[in-house]
Amino acid sequence: MAEPATLILSDIREEAERLAGAAVTLGLSARLIGGLAVWLRCPSVHGGPFARSYADMDFAISATASTKFKALLLTQGYLPDQFFNGLHGATRLYYGEPAGRWSIDVVIDELAMSHKLDLRGRLDGPAPTIPLADLLLTKLQVWEINRKDLRDTVCLLADHPLSEDDADVEGIGLPRLRSVLGKDWGFCHTVVGNLQKVAELWSREPLQGAAQDVAAQVARLQQVIEDAPKSRAWRLRSRVGERIRWYETPEEVKH
């Protein structure tokens, strides 16, 4: 029998697709997130000005899928960071590719960065990634958003239509966006600001031949967010505004 490490493909993009596909086939509540999820779902990032390299891959899994997902990575030849996983294993896991070519970061149940995105109930379905609405939110929730995340967001909006059907695998589900942003003023405020940056990037660097007009997509999103029903907590927090910091600045976790 071949050694487990020989299963690992040489291209991180193909390897991410293989692992994400294995999770779907096994029925695990585990889906790809991050830049490689955008690569899997967006042709616009495969070439041209917004193509980029990838140093690691990211997965979101449910707590109930943790044991089986860890077993999957082990059988594929990945090496766990025993100290990190022992310390943070309730919320995060970290694995290395045996030759050191890349790493795998795993978040459990939620993504907590500038804001918290609860992913429970969003980690199944036919696609190898989290739903496109959630993928969009993972990019737009970063308060100090960088050019890489802005470009990934442009590609998401250039390649996929906005959809009123949250079950539309190829659409960005507006019901999900309304639900998340209508409850959390801080998250909403960050997203609105970042959408303006996305529109500015698109005006400077439009993608020729894109399936969607990103400027129109952003304008519709801005209107959808403005019109979305807001919770009492959202309305109360909005009165405080920027007088109190509305985002987190998580420290980089060392491995």
C-alpha cells in the first residue's frame, strides 16, 4: 500500500479541490473557505489580473464533524500541530503538509475575525465550499481589508448573480445577507464600508468579459442592506455609532 503522503497532489489548488470533494463525498459538515474557495467557485480568479498564488488552505467544519475531519486529514498524510490543537482544538485546528509546502487552518462552527460569522447549518450541501453568501461575508467582514480580499470579492461579484433563493448554489443568497447584517450593526457597518472599496477597485480595474457588472451588483447590495429589517439590538447599537469600536482586531495565532 502506498504511503499516505503520496495521496497529496503537488498543486495546492488541485489538492484543496480534492480534499473538499472528499468531505462532500463522506457527508461531513466541512467546507472550504478563504482564497482557495474563491478559486474553486470563480473563473475570474483563474487567470488575468486577479490571479494569485496560495500559501495555505482554510476549512470550516462543524463541531460534530471534528473527529471525522481530523481522521480524514490524517489518512491523507497531513500532520497535526499537537500543541496548537491541544490548546485551541475547541475552536481551531492546524495541520501541515509533510514537505512543508502549505498548511491547513480549520475553524470550528464560526469564523471569528473582525466580526463573528456563525456557520452552523451552512456547512453541508452539494458545493465543496461554504455558500457564496457566506463566502462573500468572510471577505467583507475584515475591517482593515487588504487588496487580496478586495480582489477576491470583485471576482465573487463578477462571476455570480445575487439571488433571492438562499438554496441557489450558483447565486449569492440575499436572504442570508439580510439575516446576518440585519442583526449586527458592527458587521453591517464594516461590510457597507468595504463594498464602497470594492466599487472603487472595480472602477479602476474592471474585469473584461465578466458575467456580472460589479458596480451594479454593489449598488444592489447596498440597497438590500439598507432596506433589510433591523433587529432592536442593531438599532440600539447604531445610535452609538463609531464612538465605540465596533470590530475586533484579533491577534495572529502562532503555530
